[in-house]
Amino acid sequence: MNIVIPIVTLIVGLVAGFFIGAFYLRKQLEKMQNDPEMLQKMAKQMGYNLNSKQMQRAQQMMKNQPMPGKGQGRKRKG
């Protein structure tokens, strides 16, 4: 019993951390779609300097892509 409880706790913590991280990331991406300053900041961190036309294109691309986990299942082949 002294070995089982820490292992179960570790697994539950990892699963909970994953879902909390995914939720946080999804919220940040949703904010970024509506806030061009955040998008510009992220682009600069990645080493890109976007002009206004590129910024509009990036925002449009983000709005057109479905958010992961929002009712989008895996597509089946066949």
C-alpha cells in the first residue's frame, strides 16, 4: 500500500496537470485571436516581425482554424 498510493497520486497529478495546461493554452490562443498586440508579441518572441498585412493574415488564419478539443474528433479513414 505504501507504494500504490504515491504512484496513483502521481498519475492523477499528471493527468490533471495535462488537462489544466490544455485548458490554459486554449484560453490563451482564444485571447490572441482577438488581441493583435499579443499576436505581435508572440511573433517577435519567435523571431518574426510582422507588418500590418501579415498580422491581418495571421489573425484570419487563427480564426478559421478550429480550436483543438472543441467538438473536433479524429477523422476516420474509410
